[in-house]
Amino acid sequence: LDIKVETVNREPLTMHSDREEDTASVSTATRVMKAIYSSFKDDVDLKQDLRCEALDTREEYEMKDPTNG
């Protein structure tokens, strides 16, 4: 009986401390995601410029391709 009571008493405390750790790691993850997102946004802006050039090249290649017509 004593062991069961100890176990029951420990579980809510463990859950509570886990929840606090989760909150801390969530805020850290949010901070990391914001940093990744801001750098990712810069990459996307650069890639959109490159993508336009790639599309132009592809269109020229398709026009020259003899199997296309």
C-alpha cells in the first residue's frame, strides 16, 4: 500500500515537470523555427530569381528540341 501511494504521488509530479520541460523546449523550438524560417525565406527569394532563369533556359531548349514538334 505504501509503495502504491508513493507511485501515485510521484506520477503527477513527474508529469508536471515533463510539462514544464515541454513548454521550455517548445519555446526553444519556436525560436529555432523562426530563425530557420527567416533564413529559408531569404533562400526562397534567391531561388525564385534563379528559377526564372532556369525556366527561360528550359523554354529555349524545348523550342530547339527537334522531338518537341
